[in-house]
Amino acid sequence: MRVLGVDPGTRRFGWGVVDKQGTRLIHVAHGVIALGDGPLAERLAMLHERFTAVLALHLPAQASVEGMFFHKDAQAAAKLGHARGVALLVCAQGGLPVFEYAPARVKRTVAAYGRAEKSQVAQMVRLLLALDSVPASDAADALALAITHLAAGPLSLAALTAPRRRVRKNALTALIAKAARK
């Protein structure tokens, strides 16, 4: 299976593509889309065009992005949300299912510690994918997201895609009691 990892940003947008064949992880490609300092709308349009080209070139089956988190700077969080929205749009236009992972889960999966430093995660990405050098920070984060998704396995993926229903405690107790009477 081929997975695209995405690390959204409005100035630097990281992406990475990883294949899984059996138990082996195989690096396909990675990069950073540099968007410069122009007006936000122009950067987002440029991001849409360039990220669409990445998808068309590498043809991933699924995508993984970092889940939303609360940022201390509201303006920075809003801009990140814009880039994330473009990423989700492009993936949806390409027919890719998108999976989200918390930053701590990515760090735990790749570096075995949920509070690992970015440099530790990047170094582990280099080792796991047998790269000659450590990728740029944004690309390393994107590759780590792809690795996390591939490490999740089919049962975890089924849980991620299953509709979530809330069961009240009383309803669950009644269901158990009804089953016991049969």
C-alpha cells in the first residue's frame, strides 16, 4: 500500500510518500513545497496546484495528516487551518481516504516516545526508511505521518473508519440483561 503523509503549512508544506510491501517500508519520495511570503490567497492557490501535481505523480492509495491541535497563537492556527483545508480538498478530489493522527501518537510510533524532539523523529525516519540523510523538518514530519499510518494495521484502520456511536450506560446494561435472559 502506498501512503502520502502531509505536514501542512502556509509557507512550507511537507509531504512524503511511503510504500509498504509485506513488513518492509520503502521510501518513494518526499519534499517541501515552499510557498514564500506573498498574499495568503495566492500561496493557497499555488499550494493547490503543486500538491495536486504531487498526488498525480505518486498516486498514493491513502493519506495521513496530523490531527488538529490548539495553538497558542490564534492567527497562526487559522493560517495552518487554511493549508490543512487545501490538503484535505486535494486529497478528496483525488479520491483518497484521509486519516488523522495526534502528534504524540506519531512520535510514539516513530521514536517510541510521545514527547520526542523533532530531531529525534527525523533521525528515526532516516533509519526506518534507510535514507542517506535526514530529510528537511517538514518532509520528515510528513514521512513520519505516513509511517504511522502504515504501522496502524488493518484492525486499527477499521476502528478509525468505523462510525462512532455513543452508548448510554443504561442502554448497555439493558442490552446485556436482555441477552442473559435468552
